[in-house]
Amino acid sequence: MELKTSRIVVVNDDGIDAYGIGVLERAARSLCDDVWVVAPASDQSGRARAMSYRREVWAEPRGHQRFAVDGTPADCVVVALNGLLTDRPVDLIVSGINDGENVADDVASSGTVGACLEGADQDVPGIAFSQGWGDRTETDWTCAEALLPVMLPGLASAISDPRMVLNVNFPAVSDANDAAGCRVVHAGWRLGPVSLEERQSREDKRVFYIETLRQDKPNEPDCDLDQLVRRFVTVTPLTLDQTNHAAIRTTSERLADVLE
């Protein structure tokens, strides 16, 4: 894909005023002449591919080729592809840069990734970007800011299918030269118990608070979480097909009596 002549939509789940989307927008505009920002008006983290079915969604202009949408990341993509930008096709959706990594179990719930999957569902490929936290109390954007403009053209050219999504995570390093390299890896999952905080009850209701479910402890070596902890930029190709193909035969065998 030639970025210079492409039409790119920039989206995120942290909201249009978040720092990370500014980094991504600047990188996209430095490489492409037709960039549109269509992002949530407020923080929509953890919304995956949730949509505002049967509810009005407004889109407010926020400058040149920029719109804030009163909805989820997936809403933003639907509005962009089917409402705002119908004069010519969109070639690529870039999402992020998320404040915090989206690896392992996060992929399923991530609005950053969900926006790209919604685009892929409409035959527009996407690249989701996230900046890892590591053990820091404040996000250090150094790695993403330095490497994103360099990597974006190569990532776009690596897309081989209109329904393809790449999930990219930058490690938490204070100097981009400290990044160990780039690895194309599979998604793993986190080990350890789920953490949930119960807060003071209100009236007859029990109150719970979810901030993070598990610590950054990978289930196996060489998965995305493991490599990100080892300071690699991780790239994971994703697909809309959620079928467990390896289990089709065994499941059929176990259901033989039912299927007869």
C-alpha cells in the first residue's frame, strides 16, 4: 500500500483529545495527503467492537478533516466509512496510540483493536498501535513517537488482505535505542488471579471497581506479552475469524451422537 496516495482514517478509544492520537495523527499526516480523524468525543476504553445500535450518534467538526463522535470506536469507523467519507474509498484505518499495551487478553476487549476489526469487516485493513506502560506510573511516549513514523510505511506494505489487522505494541523504554527490535508474534494470555475491588455499598447495591484484571505475567515464552516485557516492539496479525480450527475435528467426534 502506497501511503502517499491513500486515504487514511485515524481513530482511537481514549478520545479525540488524548495525547496518543495526536502522535498518530502527526505521523499519518507526514506520510499521507488525505488523513481524516474520526474519534470518540470521550474515553471509550475497553469497548471492543461495541456499537450504539438504535441510538442517534452525532459527529462534531473539530478542525480540518477532524470529527469527534459521540459513540464507541466502532461507531467512529461506521460513521467514517458509511457517512462522512463516501466520496472515495478509505484505504487504511490506523488506531491509537493507546495509552497502555493491548496484548494477550486485552486484544478481545480493546476498543483500539475493535475499531480496526470493524474496518476489516468492511474490507478496510487496519493497524492498531499501543504504547506499553511497563512498571511506570506515567506513560513514556518516547518509543512510539520515535519509531512510529519509521515503521508505518513498512507495516502498511505488509498488509496482504483487505480484512487484515496488525496489532502493534511499543515497549516502555525511555530511549528508542533501548528497544530490543521488532518481532512478529502470536497473542498469549496473562496468568494469575483476577483482581476486583469492592467498594463501599450504596443503598442496597454492592459496588465493584475494575481497573486491571491481571498482572503482566505471560503464559508462555515468545508470545506478545513476553516479548513486549523483553522490550521488543511486537506485531501480531489478527483475523476476524474466531473459529478454533484445530478443535473442529475433535469437537465433531465428541458430538458424534448429538450430530447423528
